[in-house]
Amino acid sequence: MPRDRDRTRQILVERIIGAPIADVFAAVTGIDAYAGLGWVREATIVEDVGDDDDRRGTQRRVRAGIGGFVEEITDWRRPYRMGYEIRRAWPVRVPEHRGSIELRSGPDGTEVRWTSTFRVAVPVLPCLGRPATAAVAGWFPLLFTDLLNHAATTLDAPIS
């Protein structure tokens, strides 16, 4: 039987958005970042704690298609870093999912580095956990890129 770490995947998406770091941080980490995407049916704040200076503990629910997730902000260092963990997902379980969005000012704009580490479980058919994780590993870079492209469009900024 495969160990859990054998099914854990990590993805990295890096882009440069030609806008100031504070603007990019707001566009990428705000709930509106999800709400403006065509594949998202609903994006809401479930539990709002803290303020703009410290959003740790804030939970957001995103529904897309037949599934969705609730994420909790675990690290907030505006405008440089946001960390998060998926607390609940459906229709599949995600027993482990943590990620971070890190930003840095560069000569061509804001460098964005989005890292996500996760594992997917299928409770009804555990043997599908590894293939489900592999499928999600293919989708996540596309979804992250879509969100970053949306942020750049919102900011009327070039992206590379």
C-alpha cells in the first residue's frame, strides 16, 4: 500500500505582473480574485477575523462546478506573502493542502511565486487517491494561472 507521502504533490507557478506589489497582492489574495473567474460559481468569506493588516484565521468558501473548498489564511504578510490551508473540500477529500503566494518587487513588476502542496483522497474508493492527486496536479497550474491572468487584467497590467 502506498504511503501518503508517495501521493503528495507540489506545484509551482511563477509569473511577473507589471504592476506595483501592493496592487498585485490585493488583486491576487482578495476574495474578488476568485469571484471574477468563469469557473467559480461562488466565492464568499465564511469567517472574517482580523483586519487588512492581519487576515490570519479568515476562512473563504469557493464553489466551482459540483465541488468546492474552504480555505483558511494561515500567514499574512502584506504585501509579500499569504499562506493558506484547505480545511474542507468536496466531492473529494483533501487531507493535506497548504500553499503560499509570495511576491517580490522586481525590475519588470511584481514577481509572483505560487506554491501548493497537496494530496487528494477518495473515501469510497481509496485506490483512486493517487490518480485523483495526479489529475488535480494537472489542473492546479491551469487554475492558478487563470487567477493570475485575471489579476493582471483587473490591474490592466502585462503578465509574463
